[in-house]
Amino acid sequence: MNTARNKRLSRSVAVAVPLAAALVLAGCSSDDDASASGEVTYPTVPIVAPGDGISLGHDDQEIGDTIPEPVHVGEIEPIKSTDLLAVAGGFGKLELGVNALDPVTGVAGSRFVVGPGIWDPVIHGFVGETSADPAVLAAEVWRPRGSRGAADFTVSTYSGNLLEPAETLLPDYARVHSRPGSNAVTSDGKFFVTWDDGLYGVRVVDLEAKKESGSLQVIGCGPFTWLDGHELYSVCEETRELIQISIDDAGVPTETNRATVLPDDFVSNRKATFAADAKKALLVGANGDVYVFDFSNGLPTTTVTPIGNAGQGSGRFYENVIDNTGTRIAIEYTDTAIHPHSARGGDVVKIELHDASTFAPVKTLDLAALGLTGIDSTVFSVDGKTLYVLGSGPEVDGEAKQTIVGIAAASGDKVSSVEVTGTVEDIGTLLTPQVLE
């Protein structure tokens, strides 16, 4: 936008020159008088009417017979397995920018503009081979009159030329729970599954048929959607149960199993993550207990105990993520003991990398080790081999540019660090795209 504005200013200055020249010429009796007064004269610029060789003349583009004229757009580049999704920061926006981002070069590629969620953005990216493959799915809230007007709740899949996303209009009573980990897409790409705040249960959307296919009220459970195929696993905090909900081929959810395997002092949290390849779920409870649930054989049959506790004497644990292979856990920490969800929760200043089986420490990644002055987001690559950290780089002339740092997940060693380029606005969150079957 600055470039365009500068161009407009340049054109305005160019037009103004003849006027200034006319005024100067009118105020000067001779070159000697002008020299004596310190004024500068310019040669008179003749006014030429549009004609041959001038763009405002007969060389203008012809107006076609088709009104409105067809829009010519390009196809998006599919998201690669080495890419990440970069979501613009900010809360309360009417639209959100999403870029495919190469974390090794820092260059942003295909850009998508989606609607916001109720609280956090509800965005899922997919690795594709062609531009026609699903690239980004978003559960959106479109509010034409703010809090006073009717809202449209949609689930949209963006691909191709982005002009006509595949959009499913949800019923007015649908309220997609927007915290990360509370919604997901089945591995075959057929269904979007979410916990719904109005239903107090699970709602399923058939993405091909573009309609809600089923729902199930499950009060006291959720809101996590750990999906293995069409099997959904979640928690029931008060009853200390893990629950299994099966989604049939028609997209209808049914409760199929429960197991009381959580310890007496189990405490849940707002967000959770999932290791899709390993079929393991990470939950860091609000009291710091770290749970890794293994759903490779369905619901666990014996009591699940925490593998450790994320609490520390200074600072407070914040966002956390497990890689797709279920090998490594990364936990962010702030510079204050106040809960990070508080307005006074402090800044993220380090990341602890742990073994996902034993919680043994692998590496402490503070700002100095990362070469950053601030931390915005932490995420693993699709293959789980690299942990990427987005943050503010070193200040140069009072400015700190967004930088993405790559960390080898196995050792915790830094392997890359580049500035982010090609984005329209600052990035707030990084997401790992999903590989569909």
C-alpha cells in the first residue's frame, strides 16, 4: 500500500510542476530579475491534446461486449509438506490473512483470506499436489451488522482460484468451539468435526455434501477432538473418563465407549494437541501435569498417569505441542508466574523441549539461544524433524523484523534462521498442515 501511495504522490508532483512554472514565469520580468531574486524558472511545458501515440487517445483498450468483464486470476500453489501455515495476528478482525510459508527461506507463498472464528481462528491447512486439492479450511463467522445483526456461520474450503470456495452454511444455532484442538478434519478429508458450544456436544459437517450430517450431545465432556480415522477421542473431566465417539460413513456420530482411566487429581485445560501419525494426544493440565494418551489401540484400559509436570519455580507454562511422530514435546514459558491467559500474563521467553515418552529434558531454548527478542508461535514440521519458532529478530535501527528459527527436534540444535518476507501483515500463529489420505 505504501508503494501505491508513493506512486500516486509522484504523479501529483509531476502534474504540479507546470502550474508552478506558470506562476514563476508570471512573477518574473526577466532572467536577470529571477537570478537576482533567487527564484528558479522552468521551461514552458506545452499542453498536448490526446491523439496518436498517447494512451488517452485511440489506443485505449476496447470495451468488450461482456458486462461485467471476466476476471482473470491465477491458480494457487498447493501447500507442500515442507510448508507451514502462517496466520495473521490480531483479535476481532473481520477477515484473516493466511499464507503458506517456507520456513527454511522465510518466503510466504499462496495467500488466503478467511473469516474469523468466535474466539480463536478455526483454520486447518492441507498438503496438496494440485491447486484443485483442498488447501485451507476455515470455520468462519461473518457478521454484517456486528453484534446487533444476523451472523452467518460457515465452513469453507479454499482451493483453486479462491473466488468460489466450497462453502457450507451452518444452522443459526451452530456455535463452533474455536479453541485449538477442539475441532479437526477426518484423515480422509470427508468430515469436519467440532465440539459445539450451543449443543454441548459434537457436530459433524459433510464437506462433500456441504451440509451438517449429524450431532451428538455429550454434556460434561470435551472439547478436544483427537481423531484417528473416524474415531474421535476426548476427555470427561468430572467423571475422570476418556470417551470414544465413532462417526459412520454417513457422518453420524455415536458414543461407543468410555473408560474411567484418569487419576483422581486430573485437571484439564483449554487447549490440547495431537500426534496424528503416532495416534497420541498431548494434554498439559492447568496444574502442570503432562499427559500423553495413546489411542493406537482404542481407549486405554488402565489408569493413565502423567509423564511429568511442566511447573517451574519461575515463569508459567503456556502453549504446548507434540510432533506428528509422538517423539517430542515443546512447552512455552512466560517471564511471570501469573497465568498466561491473564491480561498480565507476561511474555513468552523460552521453550523447553522434552522427550514425549519420559518427559526427559532435551534442550532449553531461551531468547539468547534462539537469537530472538520475542516469541510469537511454536510448531513442528509435518515430519516432526524440526521445531520452528516464530518471533522478533534482533533490533536494527529500532526495528525487529519477524524471524523464523528452525531447531532440530532430536537434539535441540539450531539449524536455520531467516527473516519472514512476502507477508502483508505480521504473523501471529504458525500451523502445521495436515496430510490427508
